[in-house]
Amino acid sequence: GDPQDVFQVELAAGQQAILHAAPLSADGELELYLLAADDSGTVLDAAVGSALLKMVSAPRSGSFYLIVRTRAGAAHYILSIATAQAAPGIAQLRLSEEFVPGEVVARFKQRHGLAAAGTGESAAGLTLKSAGTGGPVLLTLDAAARPVGRAALASPPAAESGPAGVPLSAEQQAKLDTLLAIESLRDRPDIEYAEPNFIRQGLAVPNDPDYRRQWHYPFINLPLAWELRDRERATDPIVAVIDTGVLSDHPDLQGVFVDGYDFISDRARALDGDGIDPDPYDPGDQAKGGSTFHGTHVAGTIAARTGNGIGVAGIAWGARIMPLRVLGKGGATSYDVQQAGRYAIGLANDSGRRPKRRADIINLSLGGGGWSYAEQELIHQARQRGVIVIAAAGNYGNSRPFYPAAYQGVVAVSAVDRYGRRAPYSNYGSYVDIAAPGGNLDADLDGDGYPDGIRSTAGWSAYGRIIDGYRSYHGTSMAAPHVAGVAALMKAIAPEMSPADFDALLAAGELTNDFGAPGRDNVYGHGLLDAYRAVLAAHMLANGTVPDLPPQPPLVQPPALIMNAQTAAAVVTVSEPATAVPAIAAVRASVPWLSAGPTMTDAAGFGHYTIAADRRGLAPGTYNAYVEVASSAGTVKLPVTVVVEKPSSPGTAGPLHVLLIDARTRTAVAQQTIAATGGIGEFRFQRVPPGSYVIVAGADADNDGRICGPGEACSIAGADPQTVTVTDDSLTTVTTLVVRFDPTLPRRSPEQGFRRLR
């Protein structure tokens, strides 16, 4: 048969090509490559190894080459383009994953020293770097070595009718050599598993530090949970924060730490002058824009001192933090994360130490791609020891599985904004279990003048020293510790609560309010975290009854509504409280220009309501009103602020570029630049060939060659956008475009927007 097949395909960003192989010989092995279909022919991704299922992903939308080639033997195959993200749990050897070139994490079926394996690791060009006491070992690949029985790939395969083959970069070659070494190890009978040493990244996005409002606590009904906890005899659970380490001298974190450890094994990554050591102090990670002190922020959300008259409050202010440092410059490796996890649950690890008392909960506000046997095995061991593992779902805004959140047995946390909507950066998908506040620093939905970030303890690097302070971040990294903190509140009341108990309560809706589609969905999982309901569930688990509490009125989220000049309507959610089941008697607005009506509700009236403002007849200004939600257990008033602006002067958008875009190729085929006079500008495209088109108008204020970028005026004909069809007998097509500015200024990638003709 042919040694390789070449396909040219159009893929959307994140879309996957999937190869199913059927070997025709014992050594039949196929490889799948993704190349850019341009003059560069750059290798973008590759999947190698003996696995029968392989996948590669498009890093952007466009045209690509897919190349299927034989590494050995012969095989039939099916190559398909996925319409959805692949399910988690597939151990892929992929070039695009982030891992340390030249390092391999492996586990032997029987423990033995390197000297006794001279024909094993050494023959494969591998050297023992870390013994991994009681668990996997860390091996390094000698730079000059090539895996036994494998020919290193010097260049990607050439397309027969496309670009000529180009050499792999030095990093790609090193990564490919590492993957082939792993494949060689997997063929050995004494190896239980072998895999890359994956890179794990923290997920926060730091921004302006002046945000002082912890809106996210009332949002999850935390004050009610605190009141209930104060009535209980509570223990102090331990939460392991596997992160960047902590600023142990921060004034708002005094007295909250138990002994931790620094598990960063690479000195260059550690930035503290040595490898692993007993001090988990965070010297900074030198991230772009400045060190984040990410672990200190996470620790503060969980357990910052409360009632001490300074700084911020923590969710479980009686809990203790076990700081375990794995994130340094450039992120973390999966091996270091595993060693920290082993320490947290009391297993043997590279430190040679075990904690006096294991953790009750592990928070993992980090992650990356690539499914790991070792990490999944560690999750199972943690659960067997009674440890609840909570992880951030990822900040890529897609449904691709993100690890460790997507592992079986992990509570995966997505992020919502001030209004309970999925934060634009938050991942979603079948692996998401619960949603919690992650914030959005690109918006100020409550109109208080501060971005809607998550406020917590942190620090700055300045003038050669570290300054303790407070910062607002957003990310699923910030959502995960909300769930970890509430889990700690529950463990304080119900110390015997197991991971299975927590899972059962979550699946039963006892820890959340149902947002989104009824029942479990891929955005909110089992719902939005509710601390009050969770603490009640813990009380029921520990005592068999709930406290004798008065009936509670319905829960309304968000608790206040700001409708700026660009907002005509908003959706609020009315949820059933934990202590009573009252029906909704009425939902009514206090003024005639405000309306409230059901959007999707159940028979008792719980669900989603649309609040709309009719500004006609209102003079410019700010108006305050409210919506009443009445029930047999009481009435809740939802404050609503509506802004009415003066009519803007017409024609203020500047020059507008009107593009005629081919609906098939998504490129501009014609352009006119117009100036609006009196708010109206005319455009006309002549001699347009028959076909389907999209008409887009917008400004290019930053002169980057693209219209409709952040802060630029933009309009698209139709909502989807709608295509305009031109036939031979078409004489005139008149389209009205209303050009508006996007007031939320979301972060966009450089590839977004529409490229104009120069």
C-alpha cells in the first residue's frame, strides 16, 4: 500500500481530525500529522504511537493538510472530522501537548534500580532522574540517543500536491524523540505505563488591584452558611492548595497554614536557588506582566482570616491550608504535581516526608492537556483515602477535556460572571460538575466602578522585594477554591463525609441552584454553588436532620441588576430555597416602565424571568426601581438600576469599511469606505458574481487591517450572520445595517474580526 495519504481540509478552530486504525500486521502502526496549508507547511500537531485511536486539533480556523503515514507495517483506517470535542480518558501521544522534552514519567511493574536495568532504560537512551518513592519514576532522554527500534523523524512528510516538507524545529524534534521513547517503553513487559511529563499552568488572569468588593460571597449565599456554621460544633479541615506556594507572612493568612512542601524539582523553574525543599514560600513565578502569587490568592479565597479587621474574608475561615508548591516559572510538570498530591494524601513521595495529618480536600487551580495514567491513578488513591479533589475546568472557552478537572473522580468547576452567566473564558463540557463565581475583569455589571473580579490575598514584586497585598483576578482558578472552601465548611460539620457522599449530594442538587437548562448541563454541571444549601446538606448527613430554621424566601440571582444604556433586558433566576418549598405567588415590577415575565419556569414558578426596561418617555438619567418576588415564605426585592443616556450625535464612528464577504471562503471580495452623514451612509457593490455573501460594516480604529475588533464600531447583516444571495437576475439588494459599539470590550484573539482590503 501507499506509505502515506494526503488530504486538504477546512477546519474550524479547535475542531479535531480523528484516525481509527485497523492494523493488517502485528507491527502495523499509523501516524497522523496536521500541517498548515500555506507556503510554510509548518507542522502544527502530530499523533504517534501504537494507539488505534489518534486525534489532532486545529489551532485556528483555516485550510490544513492531514497526512496519514505508516511508521511500521500496514493498516486500514478511517479518517473523520469531529463535529464535537472528543471524550476524556484517551492516552494520546501528541506533539501539540505541553510537556517537558526529554523527560518521561513511568511506572515499573516491579521496583528495581537503574543498574539492574542497564539494558532497559539505558538502552532506550534514558537515565533515572528521580526515584519516585512508592510511585512512578522520572526518566530523562539523552540528547544524542534515539529510541530503540524507532527512526527519528527528520522532517514532516511532504504533501504530494502541497508544500514541500520542512524540518521540524529543534523543540518539535526533541518532543517527538520523547514521544517515541515513551512508545518504546510501553512495548516493554516490565512497564505498567509511560507518559510525558506534562506541563500544568495556573489559570488566573491578574488585573487592577483596586477592586475591594467580594460580591461573589453573597452570590453563593455564603453569609447564611456562616450563620449556620456558627451554631455547630465544627472541626478545622485541611485543604491542600497545590499551586505556586504561598506568601506565608501575609498578614491576612497568619495562623492558617500547616506544614507544606516545595516540590518544584527543576531549579530554573523554581527560582528559589534549589530543587525540592521543605519551604513552600512563593518567590514569584515571573509571569508575563509580573508574578501572580496565584497560590496565595487561592488560599485567601478558601481560608483568609475573617473578623480580624483587615483585608478580605475567606470562605472557610476555620480551615487550615497545606501549601504545596509546584507552579514556578513557565508552569508545573505533571510529575511534580503528582509528588505534591502524594504528600497531600499521605503517600510516600520524593520529599521523604509525610504530613502529620493528611489533607481532607485538594484544590487544583491548574491544568493542561494530555490524559495521564499516573494522575488518574493518584485521583483514585486520593478518593480511597477519603480526600475530595476539586479542580478548575480551564480557561480556554471550549469543551476540550482539561486535566486534572476531566479525570474520573475529580469535581470539575466552571466559572460564572456577576450575573451567573458562563464567564467568556470558562471551559464547559461533559466533564463539568458544578459552577462557581470566577468573575470577569472585562465587565462592571453591578456598576460600582470596579471590574467584576474575585478579590483575595496576593502580592507584588517591586524594588527587589515582595509586598503583601490584595488583588482581583478572574478565571476558573478563582471558581475552584469557592467550591473547595464550601467543601471545607461541610467537612467542618460532617467530618466523616466521603468523596462519594459529596458526589451524591451534588448529583441530587443539594449543593447547588439549578441554572441553565433544567437538570445537569455542560455549562453549569449540576448547578451553581449554594453555600447555604451545602451546609444544610452536611448537617443532614452528620445528624440525620436539618436545623430548626424558619422558612426562607426564594433565592434571586443576581441579587441586584444594573441595566446600562445598551441593555434592554436581562434574565434573572428565581430558585427554591433549602428550608422550604413555597410556590411563587407573584413576580411584579414597581414601576410601569419596567416589566418582569417568566422565560422558563416550572409549575411552582421557579426558574428564569426576563426583566425588561421601556425607556421611551424617560428623560436622560439614572432610575432606580425594583422587582418583587413574592411567596408564602416572604417577599424578595430585586433592586434594578436603569441608565438612560442622551441621544448620541450621529456619524461619530469615523470612516466605516463595508465589506462584501464570500460566504464560502469567508474572505472579502469587495470593499467600500464610507462616512456617515446624519447617521446614514450609503454603499453599493456593482457587478457582483452570483453566489452567497455576508455584508459587514465596521471601523478599523487601531489600523490593524481588521474591522470589528475590541472597541471598534461593527455591524453584520443579519443575526447569524444572514447570507445575501445574488443570482443572475438580481438587480438590487438593499440591506440596512445599524452600526453599534460593543460596550463590554471582551478580550479577543488577533484572529477575530474581519480582514479588510487595503
